[in-house]
Amino acid sequence: ARLVFDWAKKAWLTSTISVSNKGKFMKFYQDITLIDEDHTVWSKLYQRLHNVLADLKNTEGSQPVGVCFPQYHAEMVDDDIVGTLGGKLRIFAPDESILQKIALAKRFTFLNDEIHISSIKPVPESVKGHVVVSRYRYKSLERKTNSRAAFKRVSYDEAFEYVAKYTRKALNYPFVSLKSSSNGNYYPLSIKQEMADTPKDGQFNNYGITSSEQLVTVPVW
């Protein structure tokens, strides 16, 4: 049995169901385990992974590598999210040759004292389900107000009054700090990881996660 957080009911539910992963998109994986669950190590790790996946997309024209956070935890407490990424990153690919190509062990030698990388392994035949891993983005009150004013052709004040009434505050999902290659500024990559009703195949972005439109899944066990 395991606990699954149901966001609609805002409650933890017990699940004992195992499902077959046979015929699904992801066939192989590697685990990267942080020796100490440290935010700085997460940043170094994910910055390099982001670059690796961007290189893969540029050379191959597609990005089939997805990730999940096996120790991820997030729950609603007093109208905000309390959670953690945990200390492990699982990296999936539909074919073993893709993981061999990106050669994670060679790419992360600079973190040898801070992480452990497993060998390439087949995804189990039976898994407990599938998750959608996506980026949480909060659209600011000002941006929402400007959008509504332009769309509805109303004044800023009128749009602000409506938006302020119905807009939720930003939620503090677990995140990794990354540095922008364009302007050098740091930004948070906030992560939402939620159980999916059904698995879905597809491509991933250069963070190894799905877009909010595609909702591609990876298996969990």
C-alpha cells in the first residue's frame, strides 16, 4: 500500500494497485542519488542535466528523456504547499542507447563526491502507476490584470478589481534554482509531480519534464 495525495479532495488516499508497464513508452532508467540532500547540489546537478538535454534536442531533433523525483512530497498545509524534492532523481528513456549516448556518469564527474549514479536498468514490468512532472508557474497579479484589461477592453482598475478577487496566491512548490544562459539571472524551476489517471507517451522539454499542454507521463514504483 502507498499514500497518494488527491488534490481535488485535499486528502491522502491509500492505493494498493499495481499496473503493468508493458508496452509503455519508457523502458530504461538511471537513478542519481544525492549523498546529502542539499539545494546547492540540486542546482549544480539540474543545471548540467538541462544542458545535456538541450544538446540532445539540438543534435537529434527530439527530446525523449523524462525524469521524476521518487522521493518527492508535497501537501497542502494552511493554504500553501509544503514539500521537498527528496534526494533522488530518476531519468527515463524509451531505449537503452539514448542513456548510453548522454553518458550521465561522464557528464557528472565534477559531482563525484556529492552524488551516486546507478547503472542503466530496465523499468520493472509492474509499476504502481504513472506521474505527470511539470513546471509550476505563477502568473503575477499585474500580468493577469494587463491580460484581462486587454482581452475585455476594460480599464486597468476594473480589471484589477476582478483579478484581485479571484486570483489565488503563489504556491511554494519544491524547486531547483537555475541560472539563465541569456541574462545570467537565477530563477526557480518549481516542480509539480502528480499521479496520472492513465499513462501518456510523448516528448519532454529540456528540463526532462512535460509541458502543461501535453501532460506526458513517466512510471513510478
